[in-house]
Amino acid sequence: MNRRIVNAIALSLSVVVLILVLAFFRGTGHVVALHPTGSVTPPNVILISVDTLRLDHLGCYGYGRDTSPFIDRLASEGVLFENHISSTSWTLPAHAALFTSLSDSVHGCTDADRVLQDKHITLAERFADAGYETAGFFSGPYLHPAFGLGQGFDLYQNCTSYRQVIDARPPSDWVEGDDMARMAQADITSPTVYQAVSSWLAGHGESKFFMFIHLFDVHQDFTPPPPYDTMFDPDYDGSFTGKDFFYNKLVNADMPERDLEHLLALYDGEIAWTDYHIKKIVEELDRRGLLASSIIALTSDHGTEFFEHGWKGHRMTLYDEVVRIPLVIRYPARLAGGVRVAEQTRSIDVGPTLLELAGLRAPEDVMGHSLLAAASGDELAFDNLALTELFSVGRNMRSVRTIQWKFIHDRVNDDGYYFDLIDDPRELRAVRNFSPSIKREISTSFARALATLSAFSARLEATAEGSDIPPEVLAQLKSLGYVGD
């Protein structure tokens, strides 16, 4: 986008932001405590996050391969959200946003040297305050309680194979180099997560519970166990294995097309492998007589890139392949099956939705809103602009998205990119010349998003505590690209 246009937009934003911030505070009352809104027996709530899962590789979202038969079944028995947007494109801040219903700038846990502060109330804490038992099971390093994500859980269990390496040590001992990244990317964790969940269910008793399940195997490396390694490309006779996806320089935008096809087949195999374990977890609920009284929500933290815009992996950009994620919610007691919601929704809306669906009042001290009305066929009654942010690995960018328009502002390069998602859903052709009315629309949308950020930041005095990483280690992290400036 022309820099003059970007500067003009920025100038117009400052005035609109001030007006909207003042309006926000004028209309904001005291935080209302959670309390039951009905007398029905409260349901159990299970929130499943599949790391690095692209929605366009799932059958229920129109993918041609049979990667996700069980997730597809959940979707057919519940509500599927077609345009669900994450707060960012990598794990740590995405889960902080999912847990707090706050955008990344507000919860402050935006990089590997940050910790979610205790003052931010998590979804687990809200359910615990309502009398729920709370249990979490995670299988990737950035879900570790050292980053503050264990707040509110009675049990928060590390299901990685390298847990003894990190559980008893501060992050400064293990987050600074690529050894941890290689261990995490090579780890196979779904069976361990299933066993941990099954064991907990066997001993939890009769009390209602909130459970968070994090499944990491879809994340690179793409090395699914047999038969999933050959499930979608049995005739491949090349040498590419899916190992060292991020570090292997031969995995690049110019790699042979046949090897790239195999890479995608391995990624799909990881999805099918994980889908199988989700099925086992849900079958365990059913076997124990818990399924009918349980809400199941399945989502992701972010997607991944396969060179659609020249990049691989994630945590690099804010294009839809990394920020448009799946969301499926199943609860036949209150939600009709087979419903598809086309309106745009955000990861910060998941927490309020689950709370209201469980018969608890959705909180008013968060940026997200309940989607229960939309899941029941009504229109959204709130401003559903999706703000995504990335402040890591040298990136400093934001995007604002509506169902049709998307504006990405790269603050490092002082440039902006504007996309018409109806005409160009793959975001391949940035709009350089557009009408004054369209420019006003995107300016106003961006201003509204920033106004909300400013208002909530002021209310919560948004800052993030450090994660006990010394300056010399931070310097090494930056040199390796793990921490932004």
C-alpha cells in the first residue's frame, strides 16, 4: 500500500480512537460476578486445542482428503464456525487470549520472555470459582505453567516426553536455544495425553469439571506413526521424511513440487493421527456416561504456512492460513446439530460462549462475547471485528479483519496491505487503489479495534511480567530469532 495512504489512515485513527475510548469508558460499568443463570444441572466442559491445525485441511471445512472423520462427526452433531479467527499466529499468546478472552496487547503475554500476570482471570479460574474441578493436559513447551497458563487448574499436567528436563527448571534454562525446539518438534504426545485424560477421568468422582486438552502432534515435525505416514501418499518414493521441517534448508519455496505434495500428505497424516486420539478421548467420556452431560469445544491456536506467501511454519505473518482456525462446539442438550455459522468469530469469544452454555453468566470484563445466540441461528449482536497481532521474532504487526476486508499493518516496514477476501480469499493481490469510501471503512474499522485495545489496556493497566530470563539469554534468543525486539 502507498505509504501516504498508510500515514493518512494512521492520522485519522488517532482522532477516532480518542473519541471511541471516551465512549467506551462512559458506557462501561462495574464487572459483574459470575453466577448461574438457570437451575439445570451444570454440564462438564471439555476444551480441546489442536496445535497448528489448519481448518482447510479438515473434511468438515471442505477438504478433499479424509483427514478428520471424527472431528467431522463432532461438527455434524454440533455447531461449526466457518470464519473463526485467532488472536495471533503462534502458540503462547494465542492460548493466553483463548484463556483470558483478551487480545494479545492487553493480556501482554506476547513473546517467549513474557508471563501471563495473575491479575488476568483465566477461563479455568472462572469455572473454578463456579465450583468446577479443573484439569489441564498440555503437550508443547509454550503451554508450560512457567508462562502463567496454569492459573486456575487444580491439575495442570505436562504430557511431553521431556517434562523432566523443564518442569524443575526456570525457562531461562531451556527456552533459549534450538535443542528444546527440536525435542518438542520430534515428540509424539497424543497417546500420553489420552492416557493422562483417561486416568484423571477414572479418579475424578462425580463432580462437574472443566478440562483443557492440548494436542501438539500436528505441529511440525511432520512424522506421523504408521499407518498415518503413508495414508495419503502411499506411492511416494523420494527421500523427504518430514523431519527438521523448520531447520532443513531444503524445505523451501523452490523445493520440488512432488516433495511438497508429500510434505502436505505427512501433515494430513498428523491430523488423522490426532483425530483418532480425539475419538478415543470422546469415547472414554461416553464409556463413563459423561458424554451426554458434557460440552465439547474443539479449536486450534493457529495454522501453518506451506509457502503460500513464501514462508513456512508460523509466527511469521498474519495471513489467513495461520490465523483462520477451526471451531466446533457440540452440546446436543442445547445446540442443534449440523449448524454452520458464517459470521466472523474470534478466539476471544470462546470463553464467554462456554461459560454461557454451561449456565454461567458471560463475563463483562473481557473483550470477547458469547456466540451462543449465533449458534442458535440469530445474528451477532456485537462488533465482531477480528484483531490479530504478532510481536515476536522481530515482527511487529497487526491486522484487522471483517468478513470481507482485511488490513495488515507491518509496523517494522511502516507499510500496509489491504485485501478483499471475497474477491481474493488467498490474499495474493493486495489492493493498491481503492475508493475513498472503502478507505474510510477500513480506517474506521482499524480505529475501532485500536480504541478497544486502548480502553481495555487502560482499565487493566496491561503489562506483562518477565519470565525470569536474564539479559544475556535474551540477547541469544534475539540472535536466534526466538524473541522480537
